[in-house]
Amino acid sequence: MINDIVLAISNFMYTYLLVILLLAAGLYFTFRTRFIQFRMFRESLRVVAERPDRAGTVSSFQALMVSTASRVGTGNIIGVSVAICIGGYGAVFWMWLIAIIGGATAFVESTLAQIYKRRNAETGESYGGPAYYIEAALHSRPLAVLFALSLIATYAGGFNMLCSFNLQSTFAAYSFYADNQKLMPWVIGGVAALLTCFCVMGGGKRIIAFASTLVPFMGGLYVLVAVIVVVLNLELLPQVFVRIFQGAFDFQAIFGAFTSSALMQGIKRGLFSNEAGVGSAPNAAAAANVSHPVKQGLVQMLSVFLDTLLICSATALMLLCSGVEPTEAAQGAPYVQAALSASFGQLGPIFITVAMVLFAFTTLIGNLFYVDNALAYLMKKVPSKQFMFVFRIAAVLLIFLGAGLSIDLVWNLADVLMGIMVMINVPVILFLSRPALAALKDYAAQRKTGRNPVFTASSVGLKEKTDYWN
């Protein structure tokens, strides 16, 4: 009954609200920034390598890795499998589209987070996110509080419960799991919860160090394996692309069963994967020490491409070139393991289990980094160690709980909670886009003269209206 209620809410949100809102906002920002995803792609690669001007502060690359840690997770493996098994080959096209136009949305929200970020008086470090730019620019603390609460519910609850479920589901192919199907999800969930608890008790610095070390390694290895699978089945690649585009524009199928169509599944899983417009990445973006807000906007735009156009595409092509046909019954880990087994035999499931363990932990820890930021906003200060200890114990208990729920409930719950964040954040950044667009113009003008762009609030008409750039 609970799942039926959550599913009905999810279908309504994505059918009548979110598909239109996400596509419209992405296209609007794409045109207003003059296709920034393409014309400044090389610039985003340049700025991501810049070092901060003060030792010990968070670099653009580290902020990128924290946001990527929550993006490049189980959604890139299990989420893509679910989208293809339910929506068919065409879901891949809609995942690509939502990522391409979502890059402009990610740029705007992260640039706003930098413009309106705040300075920690004790450490000199910066912090911020949607809750901060909602209060600073719209002067609406109630709306900012609502966003912060929805972020906590989404990341500490929905997303981490889903991640825990996806992690334990990858062990279903092994005999020890099959012999104890009722007990093993709870055992694996308990181990995941305990290991996550150990990591997060070290605080934000440990989270950043853990993510920035592990994400590049695991992402590169995973893409390499996907490429090997595609090369081994190269003769199937042209046929795969034909079926992707045919499925994407099969309008009879789309309108006949919209909620399970390629369009709906592609947008849902694409959004879950890249989070452009959700309002999560700006929390990490605000922590970066950069000379101009646009730099971190470009870096976060790059993260969307890394996530969906690289890693999700690698998963999709690996699955579809394996020769194993997707079915709704095999959605999730079983389809991924069957696809890898077809290419690597018994080594395939073992590799995907190891990869899922690594992806899952970066996701769980990256998610809780965002939650820490939201809690600091709600309490108007860094929460006490005693409070954070109790909260993190509650958060890891939710990780434990998620492992034992049903696949439908954890996905639908995550979709609904994520949708609430989008419905708050996207209208806000549409309304507040002028400072971000003005900052982009200022950045381009300085780069044209050959200078390293440096930002002041007065350059975009915000003199004395920001905490950091005066």
C-alpha cells in the first residue's frame, strides 16, 4: 500500500510537472548562456586543474570529486539497467539529452552557489548552496528551510536507502545469498552501515579526501571494462545505435504507456544520475576556493558530462553490446551481471560486485557531505559533535533499513524526494539567473583580455549584497 501511494505521487510529479520543468529550464539556460556546454567545454577542462591560491582550502577538483562521488554511484550502473529494462533502448537517448541540456542548468545553480556563498570567520573557508542563495537573494528563510529539509530527507533517507539496496542486490548472484535470501540483505546492509559510520565520523575533511582519492580510480577502471566489452562485441554497435534512436522516437509506445516509456525512464534515471537542477552539487561547489564564481560553474557543468555522457554511456553500451536482451524481470543488478557474464564468464559478476561496493561507498559518503551542509544552515552554525554523532547514527540506521526494502519502493521513494528538491530549486534558479548570467559575461570579458578572471560583487550589481565577494 505504501509503495502504491508513493508510485502514484511519483507518476503525477514526473508526468505533469518535472519533465516539462526540467526540459524547459535546461533549454532556457542553454540559449541564455549561448550553448555554454559546447563553446566553453575546453575552458571547463582548463579551470578544473587550477590550484587554490591558499594552501589547505578546497580546490575546484576536490569539489568536483565530492559532487561526482554522489553522482557516480549505483545510479550509473543499476539506474541505467533499470531504465533500459523498463523503458527499452530509447531510454539511453533521453538520458543523453537530459545531460546535454542539464549541463547549462548545473552551471547556473553552481555559479549562484559561489556568488552567494559565505565565509567561515574562524577558518576562512567558504560554504553555501541553494538554501543560502534562496535566503540571500529571495529573503525567504522559510523556503530555504524547506529546501534544506528536503535535501536531508532525500540524501540521508531516499538516496542512501536506495544505494544500500542496490549494493546488497549485487550479491544475489552468489550461492551464499541465494541460500539465505531473507537474512543476507540485512547482513550486507549492516556491514555497509557500519563501514559508512566509520568513514563519516571523521567529518568533512575525511569525506573530501576519501572521495577525491577513490572516484578517479574506480571511474577509470569501470569505463575501461565497459570499453573492452564493446570492443569484444563491436559488430553489434551499429545495430545498438539504430535501436536507441528508433526506441527514443517510438511515440506510439511513449504515449501508450508514458510512465514506463523510454522518455520517462530516460529522464528519471538521467536526473538521478547527473542531478542537474536537483540542488545538490551547489553545496559542494560553494566550498571551492576560486577567483571567480563562473570557474566552479564550469567545473560542475563538466561533472554532468563525466557522469552521464561518459560513465552512464559506458554502462549502456556495455549492456546493449553484450548480446543479452533486457527484460523487466532482470532490471537492476541481474541484467548487469548477465551482460558481463556473457563477455567475461564468472569474472563478470565478481567485477561488478567489487565495482558496486566502491561506487556505493563514495555515493553514501558524498550524500552525507551534502546533509552536513544542510544541517549547518538549519542550525545557523556548525552542529555540535554530540548532535552530529546522534544524527549520523540515525543516518546509518536508514542505510541498514534500505537494504531490506523492495526494489519498487526504494526507487519510487528516491524519485519523489528528488522531485521535491527539483520543484523548489529549478524555479528559484530561473528567477535568480540574472547574476549568474552577468557573472558569465564578466568572466568572458576578462578572459578575452588574457587575464585570470577575478570577481567582485559590484561587477554584477551586487555590491554589499554578498558575504564573500566584496
